[in-house]
Amino acid sequence: MTTGKLEVTIKINELPLDVQTNKDNWKIFQLDCDGRVVSVTVKPKIWKKLEDAAVNYPQWVAAISGKMGESTSNGFVLSEPNIQVFERKPKEPKPEALQ
């Protein structure tokens, strides 16, 4: 059997609201992904990427990727999460076709 690596990527475009901080100052939040709840714990430096995007970009998208960790009653824990943030530029309106 060929071995593979299962990675999960979740895209969000707003800052999670219900965020907790643990004793090591890591941020803990949950995301509702089509009814499955994904629990994410990130270092302060990674969380700052999301905060900066919310402040600096009118529209943005973040790709949160990691491995599928332990199952929970209604989802799973995202292990080894990493976040990439991109500014979303509004699409230019298409010019009307010449007749």
C-alpha cells in the first residue's frame, strides 16, 4: 500500500470571536466547518497574523492548515496548525462586450 500524508486546510475570512488564552499565552479557538467543529491552538506569533489581517486589510482570507488530530464528540483537533493570510483584492468589473 502506498503511504500518504493527510493534511486539512480550512479557509476563513473573519477573526474568530470566542478565543481563549492558555497558560502559555497560546490562543485556542474553534471553527464550524460544515457542522464539524475543528479545535485549533496556535502560538501568539501565528495568532498575530490573523489580528494583523483584520486590522490592515479591508478583505482577507486565511488558510489554516494542519494534520487531522484526535477526534472529538463533534469534530476533531487540528494538530500542528499553521496560518497563511492573504489580502483579498476586489475583482475588477468586466468591461462590457463591444457590439
